[in-house]
Amino acid sequence: MARIKHNLPNSAYLDNPLLRLVNRKHKLRAEIDFKKFKIGRESFDIIILDNLLRFLSDAEKRMFKLTLVSGYRSIDYQKKLFNRALKKYQKKGLTEKEAREKVLEYLQAPGASEHHTGLAVDIIDSSFLKEKGDLYPEVDQLQSQEWLINNAPKYGFILRFPKDKETETGVKYESWHFRYVGVENAKFIHSERISLEEYIKLLKKEKRNKIFIRTQYNA
């Protein structure tokens, strides 16, 4: 990780639940308890409500038509998705190990998905999704997706799996997957061009362990 150019935000603490790291090395063993709200069929942690709505509203004002593809997923639902994908590849003749490796290229194992937190949202250009029928990184070539990526930090979101960070995140580039971390943290992560994993390492190095209060999340 390159030398940090800016001071850490006031909300940059390991205890801040908005910075909870969920990945293949840090799996959830049980569901996180939080109050949910829904937009269409997708649910999210209510703590991101105002900022997510502003994010989408400002995009709409620019005449961008977007689709919320995924929000909160329970661990059980992730398990069903994962097993369904495994069976699909096994039916094609792959061994269980080969099928698992194939599925892990694009889907997290149960307990390892950020969608369990209610803080992650997949947003993609509607026309692209309709034409392609799925999520592909090259959607970032569209003005709508480029705007989302560049402006997400203003609303407290980061592009969770950026280019050239696969070694740190363990996930290939996803130009549609955004994670809420709070405005201060999002702007810092974006300006320093680091991943959430690198941010957590930095906070551990700086021993930022102060307990964070939920009512302060939107700072």
C-alpha cells in the first residue's frame, strides 16, 4: 500500500460497524441484527436510507435509468444461490471441486458475502442489464455507471471491488457493487485509491479501536 496522503477521518475506527469486513477470510457465523427498509424487492440496513435515496435521486436527475439488482441477502439465501450454481456446473460434467472454483469466480460462499450486512448494493444501468441479461464489468464504459463510480463517495459509498485490487479483496473487478462506509470514510478510501481491506489494515496499524456509537454513523 502506497504512503497515505490524508489524515484519517474522525469516524475511522475498527469498532465502527459501517467498516465491518465481510469476505472469504472474515465470514459471518450468524445473521447481523439490523432494522431493514425496502426499495422495490430489495432490502437494506435503514442506516443507509437517506444517502442511498439521494444517490439514486441525483442519478435520476441526470436522466440515468438504473436498476437495483441486489441488496440484503440472508446467509441461508446465499447458501441456496451457491448450491444452485454448484449443481448447474456439476450437471455440465465438472467435479465438485471444479464447480466450486467456478462458482467462486463470481459468487461468495455463504457467510462471506457483503450483502449479508445490508450495507451493499448492486446498481447497474438498466438498458445494459436488459441487453446483456447479467452483470459485466464493461458497463463502466457507460456514462451512467461512470457517474456512479466517481460520485459514490459523496453519498458514503465506495466501489467495493475496484480494478487492480483483486489481490487485496480476493474478488475480480465489479463495476456495479457499492458498499456504504459513511461519507468521511468513503471519501478517504476513494482519494487514497485503496480497498476496504487496506483501510482496515491501516486502522489496525494506527490502533484505531475507539468504540463507535450507532447514532453517529452518518457523520
